[in-house]
Amino acid sequence: MNILQCTGYVKDRYPIYVSTDADFSDLPALLPVSQKRIVIIDEKLKQLFPHVLGLLTQNETHIFPIGATEDNKSLKGLETLFDAIFDLKPSRDDIIIAIGGGLVTNIGGLAGSLIMRGIRFYYIPTTLTSQIDASLGSKQAVNFRDAKNWLGTYNDPEFCYVNPYFLDTIPKRAFNSQVIEGIKLCLATDQALFTATFKQLENLYSAPLEQRIDFIEKMIAAKLAVLAKDLLEENYGMSMLYGHTIGHAIEMLDHEHISHGEGVGIGMLAAARISHALGLADQHLIDIHMEVLDRLGLPTKIPPHITPAHILEKLSYNKKNYGGKIHFVLLKGIGQMADHAGDYFTIVPPAVISAVLEESY
């Protein structure tokens, strides 16, 4: 087991355990004895990984399966969960274990942060997105109305347990869409890592364990390096939002058919086109984004039922926009964010956004 360290918001650091144990038998020893264990798990995983649940069970363990949907990542979803937990008469010595993708760990992390002003919580991410991105860092949030991650706080899990054997149940399209969260950070911050990773894209889904572990650890290290510089995403950490401005809007407009990674992929391509339109980057940046999506077999166009007007309306809800101005993370080239005297957000005129959106169908 490899142990990495993530910069924390409350604690100085907390561990990321990267395990290659096929039966997850190294997990129980990492968890403390507690009065109650509250396990929040993606309802699909309860059937896929009963063995893991068995490993987590102690004298008093309560399992709450939830649907990993945007509708459940809401105040209403939290309230339903809180009602069930409140009936258990929880104490400050209890712990929450969140098992699932980034949506489930976000819900579990925010629940753990709010119950009695905070109880300990632990992450067991089971998707590639959550293992290399969503479960790393201290952001806990749920959606509100039409705004993604609008209500939340900063707080640290006690640890994050990453095991690639969880990924064996993920279909190829879903897996490839989740690769995007790692590629996003490479494109924004690390040209050498992008070049090395770009060569592996087509074969990563069927790659042997050693290659998958290598990819996962490199992507984790890339994100931990950014978090160490800027945990709260006030400047350099905005790199983690590359592709998310338009990507989040598309995802929220049709989250039943468009995954988070697919939305971000289209959003990255749109951001590359905006960079070109503003004279920040040349055509090569657009071409390389297109090739990334083609190699992964991911969509390169906005679905026709989502109109530019719909997207522009959604952009107004983005929590990173200030004073009615729309902000983007843009690139000057691979591994080079556009930097305005230490500010990595670029204000983009609505006319430019509209023109690029029209190109994206």
C-alpha cells in the first residue's frame, strides 16, 4: 500500500491510501473502533461489493444506500439522510464512511461536517473520477436550485482509501469519461505529464493493473501538487475548474444522459475555442482537445436539444462568476493557463461565448 499526503483545511495533512489488495482486506485495520458506523453507499454498490460491507461491519453499523443522482445531491436529499441518522441518536464519537463516486462522498462529507457541528468521516471512492479528483481535497457541497455545488463548506476526511479493483465494474464509456478529470489538470498545469498520458488514452481501460495504478498515482500526485499551492482555489487552484464552466452547465441541463466527464470534455473543447478566439492560443490547442475526446470515444458536440440560450442562462448561476461577468479558466498552450497578474480567471464577453457555442454543435 502506498501512502500519499493531502493538504488539509482543518488538519495540516491527511492520508490517501492507494491499495492494490484485490479483496480489500487491508481496509478494516485503517478504521477506528467507534460507537456507531454510519455507512453511506451508492445503492448500486451494495449489491456489487457485499464483501466490502462485511469488512466494515462492527457491533453497531447502519447502512444507508442512496441513489447517486443530482436530485439526491441536494438539501432535500440531505434532509432525508439526516432524518434517518437522527433516529439513531448519534454521538460525536460516531463515524461516517462514504462509499461511492464523488457525488456520494460529497454528500457524506457534508453530512459529516454538519452533524453536531462535525463528526469524523472517511472516503472510499469507487469511480475513477472520485479516486483521482472529486474525493481529494476539502470541498464538501450539494447543489441548490440550478446551481452546482452552491451550498457547502471546507472540511477534511480522516482518510481516503483508493483501490483500483473498484473500477472493474465500470463500463468503458463511463471509465473513459472519468479519465477526463485527470487529463483536465494535465492540460492546465503539466505539459510533460499530458504528453506521457496522451499516449496511453486509447488503451487505459483495458490496461494491466500496474499501468492503471501508475496512471492513478500520477493523477493523484498532480492534484495534490495543486492543492498544496492553493487549497481554496483562489488563484492557481482554479486549474481544477478547467472545462467546468460550460461543462457544468451542460451536465445540469441534461444530467440523465450526459455524465460529468462528458460535460467537462465538451466544456474543455469550448474553452480551447474561446482561448483561440481571444488570441491566447493557436489552432493546435483546439486540435489536441479534439483528439483527446476522439481517442476516448467521447462526444465533441453539445446535444442539439441544449440551446446556447439555455447554457448562457445556466452560466449566470455559476458560483465563480462575479458582478454579472462570466469567468473562464483558459489556456495559452498545453500546461499553460492564461495568467492575468496572478489571476487565472479570464473574463469572457457574452458575444464570444455565444459565437463559440454556435461552433460547438
